[in-house]
Amino acid sequence: MSLSPGTRLGPYEILTLVGAGGMGEVYRARDTKLGRDVAIKVLPESFANDVERLARFQREAQVLASLNHPSIAHIHGIEDAGGMRALVMELVDGDTLTVRLQRGPVPLTEALALARQIADALEAAHERGIVHRDLKPANIVVTHDGAVKVLDFGLAKTTSGFGPSSDSSQSPTLTVLGTRDGVILGTAAYMSPEQARGRPVDKRADLWAFGAVLYEMLAGRPLIEGEDVSEILAHILTKEPDWHRLPPNTPVAIRRLLRRCLDKDKKRRLDSAAVARLEIDDALSFPSADDVASSAFPWRRAAPWAISAAVVTGLIAVGVARALTPGPAAPAPTSRFAIVLPPTQLIPSILLDRDLALSPDGRYLVYRVGGSVGGGPLALRRLDQLDAHLLPGIDNARAPFFSPDGLWVGFIAGTELRKISIAGGPAMTIRGNVATAASPSWGDDDTIAFVSSAGLLRVSAAGGEPTVIARFDENTMSGFNFTSMLPGGRGVLFTIKSRGTWFTGSNDSQVVVVDFKTGQRKTLIRGGSSPQYVPTSAQSGYLLYAAGETLFAARFDLGRLELRGDPVPVVEHMAMAPSGAANYDVSRTGTLVYVPAGAAGSRSLVWVDRAGHETPTKVPPHAYALLRLSPDGTQVVLADPTEHRIWIWDVARETLRALTFGASEDGFPIWTPDSRSIIFNSNRAGAFNLYSQLADGSGPVKRLTTSPIAQFANSMTRDGRQILGAEFTAASLLDIVVFSAPSSPSEAAPASTAMPFATAGYVVRTPAVEYDAIVSPDNRFFAYQSTESGRAEIYVKPFPPSRDVRWQASTGGGTSPVWSPHRRELYYRDIQNAVVAVPFETDGMTWQAGTPVKVLDPKYAAPTDMFNYDMSPDGERFLMLKEATAADQTAAPTQMVAVLNWIEELKQRVPTK
């Protein structure tokens, strides 16, 4: 029953009827108290005794009240008067999108502007767990100034009593009860396939409807048409969209967005309105190079560290736009610039996997922050902008890589393969049991190549059971790494390296390709690693690979999977690890980003007491990454991973001197209990084995272990006869072992540096990464870190390891354990790099952790998670690494180099013909 003008509902005076629908009539009314016009939605009288509909009417009010967004109509309250219940809402002056579409297609720029606002509204709702389920043009109002208001959020979808409709595609909300799986809710032409089947729905149903609305705005015709509702539902389930209806000027990014929104398989459908908004932003922001060139940079928001690069960055936007936008036949010039990283977003000093990736279109750069071997946060940056932001909820990522459409970032976390939208949202697990020291790759067929203990595999990006590409060769004990999928599902490039030489500079690695058509495997390059293919045409391009801190390129026939010429060096002094990992990536549009060799930041040493008071030292700033204080507190051993040197700082004399020299890579030092000698690992004889050197530099360097496996020393027992450390194998990565010396009463502990040590056995061995094994002061326990849970945590086990028991010390992630010399406290760095103390109780046999308490703020450097701080022998002060000020910098700042349109330079240096 309609309300007459002048009828009062509390303070609201009815002015006129605006519209009617299945859930009530909507009136324009005057708020006599506040002097404003509002919209009043009155529940039909026939529903007054329907408990379910009253509950849904109440729920709509609660849903609208929880949403505060400029593109969603606001609710002012609920009014009960005269036996009627009404919603009081914002009055939106304008036409529905249905009315606008009656005039024909919406021009591209206008349609994208409207769609962006709709996506923004959906994003806000989805963040609060609200799914619209009935998005359609009739529920979208466009005001006279072009603003969007989305209506009917949370409205119940059950209606009845409707007569025939002249337009079935615009039929009111449907309810079809009695299906086996539930209820069909929605409006016919905008239903997702799962809605049409009566299946449960989530936010992906809204993304389908969003795609249908955007398609209709551009095409001027509904996505799905039919004579009646049943025909429309059948077409939703069986027919594909007619993409030819889209106007010719529809950007490729928008066509891709529509295809992802309108995928009938919801597992493959876009599931983030934020990603849709970003795609539209890109289409609006990059219409031409001129538009980009005229844009202004946010100078006031630029951090001080970025101002020095702002002039260069001001040219980057133009260069990126020109590199990404089709232009005249003449090639755009190649341009270089430095990406200077803020102190809080430094890349790792020690390279194990590739730490960066470019999106295929060259617009986005993702890189790993922090030095934890167990992983760290991921920073995402557009190349034409100054700032990067951290992807949410990630603190243990490694080896990032992009999806072919650039909308997802894949990465390894612990032993799991995961992915996250570049717009944020929770990360999703694709597959477990993935080898940590491996760089996966995402192919055009939406499968991901990765390495596990079973060999080289590939799996659907949606998850499921993987298939085997190649198995490890047990006869040669070789393992795989650094995968790179070829375009068009043609095959995959990867590296083969002997398992015993992962951490050596040995050039025994090979670049290999597997042909997906035939399953055959062939070697392309000997003595190279980290391959990547860069296309220049449909069937040819360049094979890139790294060797000796140099990037090489050779012409490559994609059809025959063969080299067509000799390799040529194209980039020198590029960051590269002994494992073969190289920090570079090239987009399909020809943009190159790489990390220069030795581009690490300088750090100084400071003493910090438990109250946070600092006392500086006179240690010259340098790219230190690891430190250990001698047991007597008189000396500090420091490791520099950029020069692969070990240094000794004399605390009393305030002098710094190099302990090791030469071309070998020396690192990971520890002290012997008598403070006289340093034990470290080195590849001077091949594999990384353990060596010792007297701290005063006298006497020869002595080899302690002989093994084809890479070994690391972590700590030594008080009698000097056992070393807790780690060994690396391709099959199980880093595991904790005990190295023991021969037992003889005539040998004194100081002689330990001359005695041979041998592996006595593994004490922690899992598919995850374990290291940093630190013996407790009473020699009864040892602490270590492990990624077995999916991220690095600190655990404690008995020592000697006579019982298979462990206790977790950290909560929410932890690295770098250090025991207090006197207190019953164990320290570690949390995921923000704060120093945390864990009090504990022990009876000598069992160990029980108390509640962790933060001791020092996370303002001190943690370039690695191996021994990046230590405690004084009296237990009162911490020795911390601190990023040096600009005036103190003696090494190159942490940075990357970007080269726009590098493909043209590559063609000049390595001609395609």
C-alpha cells in the first residue's frame, strides 16, 4: 500500500514515490528535524508478519551502517511508526545506470571512471566480509557530477509475487527454492555461473557481476541476453561472451580484466576488486606518453632519502610510459636510472635466491626486504613512482616471481609455494614441500615450475597435484634450481648443479631446457646459471644467463629450442651468489632491473644497554653483515659478504684489521672458547668447508673439515671439541650437524684449531631450513632457528641431543638466537627486527619458555639473520649494527639499476641476424 504525500513517519514527511521493488517502496521524504531530503524504504505490508524478511530487512540496515564509503549509499537509521518499518537512507540525485544505458554505450573514459568507483565500493564491502550478490545497473546510481552510488548492499534476495517482465535480463531478484545445493539468488543477466546453479557464492560472484556491468557499459548491450529467465540462465552456463562487441579502442588491460572477471571457473576468476581497481587505474593513467609526462610527482610525500633521485625519477614516468605504450616505428631510446632504496626496505646482503622480479609489462617491481635466510617481507613498487609499499601479511617470503598477467606475485614461504594479489589480501598456498633454495617460474598456461625433493615439477597456479618435469640424477648427485618458463607453454629453462657445490664458486652448473612437446632435455650452456628468455618475435629472442657476476646473452630459436650464436657479455658487475643465483629480471617489454655487485650499505657498531642508551664505537663504517663478540669481550669478529672478508676489531686499542685475504670467499666466523682463534668457512679448496686462524693473524690457516658438502660453523662447546653447525644439501637444504674432534686426554682445548673435525651426525634434519645452532652457557641445551612451521621460529633442544624433544621459544616468528651469559634469558630478533628476551625455567633436563618481552626497538640493522648482534660477557649491553649516516658512507648505497627499453641495446650488442 503506497503512502500519500504528506504522510508522516516520525520526523519524516513523505514527498513523493521514487520507485518500488521486491523488498519495498522507496520514497523521497523530508527530515523535518534536520531540514534535509532523505530516501525512505518502506517494507511492504505483506511482509510485516514474515519473520525471515523482517530479519533480512534488519540485516540490510546493519550492513549499510557498517559501510562508510563515498560510493555506497549511506543509512541514517531505522524508523518504526504506525506499524510500518522503514530504512532512512541517503537520497541520491541522479539516474540509475540502467537509465544511462538506454542512451547507448558509455564512452571508454567515462565507463572506466564509473567502473573504478564501483570496484572501489566492492573493495570496501569485501574488506568487511560483505558480498553484494545483486550488483546490476539498476542498483547503481550515477549523480549529475559523475559520482557513483551503489545501492542495496546486503539486501535479501528472496522475492515473490512478480508478474511478467518485458525485459527478462533485467528481471528482479530471483529466488528458486528446492535445488539440491540451495537457493538461486541474484538478477538473471548478472548472475555468476555458480549463482545460476544455486551453489554457494562469495566475492567472486560480485566480480562476475562487475565484469558484466563493465562489459555492458562498453558494448552497449547486456553480456547475456535471452527471451526468458530460463534461457538467460542456460546462456550463462554455456555461452561465452561476444568479445567483438567491445569497442576497438578498449585497452588490452581492460579486455584482460573482463576475461578474468567473466571466467566461468571461479577458481580462475579474479577474486579481488582491488586488483580490478588497479587495472582500471593503469588504463586511465597510461593512455599516452604525453599524459604521463604532464603528471606531477608528490614531492611533499617523498622521503628525504628519495629527494636525491627525484630529478631522475621525474624522467622515469615518461620513459616507462613510452616503453609500455605502442608508438612510432622508431625505437625509443634506452635510459638508465638508479632505484635508491630507503633504509627500511633494503635488499638482503647475502644472495641465495633471486630477490627481485619485474611484472611482464615492466610496470611493477617486487623485491624481498631484509636479510633472513628464512625469508622476509615483499616490497612492491611501480617503476614510475618514488615509493614502495610492503605487501600485507608477509614476513617470510623468498624468490618472488610474477604471474603472466602481472596481477599476482608468487613466492616461497618456508617449504610452501604461495601467491598474493598485488592489491593485497591474504596470501594463498599453492603447494607444500617446495625446496627453499629454488626460484619458481609462472608460465603462460597458468602452471608454475618449481623444485621439490622429487625433482623439477609443475603445478596449476590454482593448486592441485603436480606433474614431474625432470627427476634428480642420483648417479651424478645433481640438483635443479632457477627455473624460467618459456612463453606459449613451449618448455622450461633451469639450472643443473652438483649438489655438493651449491655454495661454491664452481662453474660446473649447466643451463638446460626441457621441451614440453617431446619431454626431451638438452644442455644449452655449460658454466652458466639463472637463465631467462626474452622474446623479440613469436619464435625467436635471447637466452640470458649469469656467470662470474656477468650477464650473458645469446640468440635463441624458441621453435627449435636451440642457440643461434655465441654468448656475448651484456651486463658486468651484477650481484651473483656462489649458488648461481643472480639478482636480475627482464620484462617482456624489454625493461631490465638488476642489483650491482657489492651494492650494500655501510654499517657501524654501537653498544646499547637494556634501557636503549647507545654508546658509539670507532669501528669504521663498512658493509658488515655478521658479528661475534669474543668470549672474553676484548675483540669482535666481523664478516663482510660483499668483499668476502673477515675483520677483527680490537675493543681496547680501537683498531680494525683484516684477518683473511685472497680470492676465496670467507665468512660465517665464530670464536673458539679461549678467544684465541676464529673458525670460519671458505671455498678456497672447492666446497665451503671449515677452517681456523689465530685471531692475531699469526700462523697458517688450517683446514678442519674435508667434505664435498657446504658446511657452516654456528657455535662451539666450552671444551672446544665439538662444533654445532649446518650442512647444505639440495635434497634437505640446511640441516644442523655436530662436528667432533678426536678425543684425547693429552690434547688441550686451545689446540682444537689444529685438530681435524668430522661430521658426527645430524641433530636436526627436515625439508625446512635449520641453522644458527647456539649452545647454551651451561652446555645442556642449544637454540636454533627453523622454517619448519612455514616461517622462521626459534626452538630449543637438549644437548647432547639424546632425546627427540624440542621447545618453541619465539612467538610470531624469530631469528638470530643469543643466550644471556648469566640471566635465564634467550634473545632473538622478531619479524620487525626488534630484540626480544624470552625468560625461561629449566631443571637441567627440561626447558620452559616464559612470555617474550621486547628489549630493543627494531631500529638496528639486521642485514642477515645469522649472528647480526651479540651480548657483552657481563650480560648488560648488546653490540648492534646500525646503518651509517650519509656522511659516514664509505660503500655504495643499497640500490638497483633499471634500464628502460634495454631490448634495443641488446639488439645492438647481440644482433638478431
